[in-house]
Amino acid sequence: MVEPDHSLYVDLMLMFGKKKLIGKVKQLFSSLMKEGLKQDTRAYTELIGAYLKVDIIKNEIETYELIKASSCIPDELILTIMIRNLENAGRDDLAVL
């Protein structure tokens, strides 16, 4: 039996995110837990990145809140990406995370 591979899931999330296929990214993110894999900082980063590609700021903020509520600690990359995107979207008021 083939074991699920975390890095494969996250790499697929990255690829689908670049193609703006947010539904596929969300499906893969959800599948991580179903397969017994951890939704880690990299997985959250790819999910946020996908939301950025399709300009869904609300979901980006909600995902950040999920990170804070989980055992993951938002890293500098996630924070930098989010702040830059919020500033570019003219939402400086939300850029104070």
C-alpha cells in the first residue's frame, strides 16, 4: 500500500494555486487531515498563496486565524506575504496582524 506523501500534497497545492484553481487547493488542504497528514505551516502558506492569486482577502484572513488557532506558528514568510498583499489591495488597516 502506498502511503500519502505530505510534500506531494503541498506541491500540488502550489501548482493548482498558480493556476488559480482554488477549489482544488482547498480540496487538497482538507485531504491532508483525512489522510492523517499534518496541516503545517507550508500547507497554510500555499493555501494563503492560492487565495492571493484569486484576490480573496476574506479567506486569506480566515486562514491566518486558523493558523493562529492551530498548533502552527505563522512564520515570517506567511506574514510578509499577507502584509504585502493587504497593502497592495489598499487594505493597510488589515495589514496590522
